[in-house]
Amino acid sequence: MTTAAIVILGQGSLGTARRIQAALEPGTPIHGLTGRVEGADVGYESFGETLRGLHRDDVAVIALCASGIVIRALAPLLQNKRSEPPVLAVAEDGSAVVPLLGGLRGVNGLAQRVGAALGTAPAITTTGEVRFGLTLEAPPAGYVARDPGASKAFMSDLLGGATARLEGHAPWIADSRLPLTEDGGRVIRVTPEDRDAAPGDLVFHPATVVVAVEAGDPALPARVAEALAKGGLAHQAVAMLLARARDAAHPEVHQAAAALGCPLRFVDAPSAEAMADLAIPEDARARPLATHGPVALAVATTPETVRPIGRPRGRLAVVGLGPGTSGLCAPVVREELRRATHWIGYETYLRMAGRPRPDQVVLGSDNRVEMDRARHAFALAAEGARVAVVSSGDPGVFAMATAVMEALHENDDPAWHGVDLAILPGISAAQGAAALVGAPLGHDFCVISLSDNLKPLDVILDRVEHAARADLAMALYNPVSRARPWQLTRVLERLLTVRAAGTPVVLARDVGRPAQAVTVTTLGAVRPEQVDMRTVVLVGSSATRTFGRVADGGTWVYSPRWYVKGEG
């Protein structure tokens, strides 16, 4: 677990939430219920959905509400206590701090931190934590239990009167209230070495090993494993894998880091040995630096002496917000926005994305500078930033995904090609518009942009005519603009040479937004003045049907699943 979120239901909780927020990592957001909380960092519509989404994303939750509400919301997800992130319930006035879940993921430590900020003693009930001041099943960052399952029995023996001896450096154990003696009957060994524990003992691996690599060998993950084995080092003790910046685009580097399950960082250095030397200077090493072909290994005396040199692998995610309302935005997109260090996009779409946190950088621009925006996003991500490029609708439909791909294709910088690139889909305007009237795109259909900024009008007219002759339903984007108000007239005229005047047409404006308006008409009756740039035009096929909506007097539109050619 690396992040946390504070969730509140009412305005009265905001003051307490801000006090908690000030004690946590910068950027920890406060989620407030839309319509009931003003001034929260992030708005939400459903408490249960929000809690479950955060829990699935491995985010620690601090909920300012009754414990029962939280338990009922998360109950369907509870399966493995070793993997569950921390969950706290806190009273609205800060008078109670109750750890609920995540005892093996640091919930008690989080509760103590929150309690200290509020001046409230947390209600910790874990026996080992109460008596000894720690939980061996939940070591702090920088330490990994070789056999997590052995910790429970070990702690039970200590609670029953056994004593232990500590071998190795672990202040969190040495400073605890564990019954430690020089001749303790049980041993807690802290070592980076790949050694199993003797029966009844415990082994913790400190994150003191740095692996530095040079790309070029497709079998690099195996070379790393061999180097660790030769050094007698446990893979659980690896703090990070370092690679040269110029090797960022080599897949074997990323595969090696994934195999180890450790962070990957890129360094401007000439060799693996140079990187390892920078990360752990000679005076901080527990043993001499070792090289094995393209792999260099350095071992520090303590986790604290490992220097986090270089930069992490950056991420660039092109996200689709959907047509407008936050309810139609995919949870994975909301999570990407939450985790991003930078938001980049057209200013209108950035406003749709919601309120960024104070620590997030927002870079808005005009909607005509897509390539500049894409290049800027890659430049940031190549330096280790986590960038969200924001589109409305689906980013792959006449939106920023294509510009991002073009920018990458035209650039041979390995730092750009080493970026973790993701395209996260959204509900397109065509899908959103179709859903409002039924299923007009329920059979074969096509999507055509009428903008002539990047293709000539003759091509547009030819494509529209061919689609009409193929009897496809159509979704027409960018139907008019101030510079070309006459263009839709030409398109409609061309359509009427092939399609019947009675062909159903749907005009959907501002789909999913407060000013949403939908009109069902026909190809013969539609007029260009009914349409603007915020309108999606759906044109049915010859088989598309309409019938009345009894409940509200409107019109349903659908294209049958089977195909029978109609009149036009």
C-alpha cells in the first residue's frame, strides 16, 4: 500500500478530515459526497462504490463515519487478510480512531499516526501490538518476511512466555517491547542472504541489495537471478533495479524488474558498476561490489543507506472521461486521474475531469494543439512523471490517443519509448447518444468526422456516400463549425441521393452534461441550424426503426439485429 484516501459523508467532517490530511503524505485526497460536502478534493456519488473502488486499488481508507457502514460496504471484497489494505473508521469529531482492516498491512501504525494528529488514542485491539508495540506479521517498509505465515506462531510463543534473540539490524524490532535477550530461545535473523529459517525461528530480508544492469541480453532476467544466486542473496532483499537511461526502451530491463517485483529506476551513467557505486558508496557497503557480466550487485549495511538515485519509469495514460457526467467515467480512469502527477488536455475537458489536488500540475491548452500536447506529455513522462492526457468520450475516437501514438512513432528517443504507455477507454459520444434513444447503432455502423481540418471535403463526401450505399448506420462527429457552417448541408444533400428522406436521424447535443438535448427527426426534415459542434448526428440505415416512448411521449430508435434492406 503506497497511498491513502480520506472519505467523508457530511460537511461537519471536513475540519477533522483536514487535520488528518495534514498528518499524512502530501497529496492525500479528501473524497466528499457530492451535494453534501463543499470543499473536498474529490467528489463522489456513491459511498459504497467509492470505498470498494479504493479498496480494490489497494488504497488505505480513512472513513469518517460509523464502523458498520464501512464494514457493510466492504464485506463482499474481504477474502485475504494478508493483501487487504488498511481501513480506519474515525468519528466525525475525531474522538475515536478504530482500525478495522489491514492488520498485516500497517493499519495500526496508520491509526497511531491519525490518532496523534487528532489527540486521540486509537482503539488498537491486536494483542501483539498492545503488549509488544509491533506486529511481526506486518514489518515496516524496507523489510520483508521470508515466510509471512511463520510470524503468527512465533508471536504466539512470545505471548506465551518464550524469549527471542535478534541477529542483524532492525531498529523496529530492537526498539520494541519484544522479550529480547542475548540467549533468547528463538532467533529473529535480519539478513539479505538467501537462507531459510531454522524451525521455530524467523528471517526478515532488509531491502539492502541494489541490482544494476546493462541491456542487450534477452535473457537478462535469468542473468540477474544467476548473479543473486552466486552472491547468496535473496531476491526479497532487492531494494531496486537500476538501468541506464539509454536502455529504457529495452523490454528485458522491464522484465527483470517485474521478475524481482522491485522498483525500476533509470540513471544517467555509463555502466552497471557505475550505477551500483552511486546507489551504495563504498563506505556504506556490507560487502564489496560484485559484477557478473551485465549485472552489478551492491549490498548496503542498512536499508536507510541505499540512495534512491535516478528516476522512476514514467507513465503516460491517455484517458477518456466519457461523454460528460462523472457517473459515466470508468473507475479505472478516475483512479488514473487520482494517481497522476500531471493532467494535460484541452481546458474544457480538464474542467470536466474534476478538481485536481493541490499537488497535481494541470496544463491546459487549446483544442488545436494536439501534437504539442502529446510531445509535452512524453517529455514529462520520460523524466519520471505520471501524466494523464485527458480526452472526452473515448480517447481513441477522434481524440488524443492518435496524437500520442503519432508523437511516439516520429521520435526515436529511448526515454520516450521506455515510458509506460496506456490508453484507457471511455464511453464515446456516439455510444452515449445512441443509448439515449435506444439502439440506433445496434447493427453494422461507421463513425465519420466531418471536420476538414485534416482531410479534404471531397474525401468526406465520398466516404459518407459509400457508407450510405453500404447501408451502414452512421455517427457523424464534428458536423459544423464557425468556419464551415455550410458543410453539413453538402453532407445531407449527398446522403439524400442514396437514403430515403424518412431515414431516422438523431441529434444529440451535450450528451451527459447539464445542457443535454436530444431530437429525433428524419433525413428529409433535419436542418443544419439544429446542429452545432457539440452535437453528434446519428443517421440510421434503411432498416432502422422508430416507435413511440409511451412513458414520456418521445421516440425510440433502433436498428434490428437482423438485416432486411428497407426502402432507402
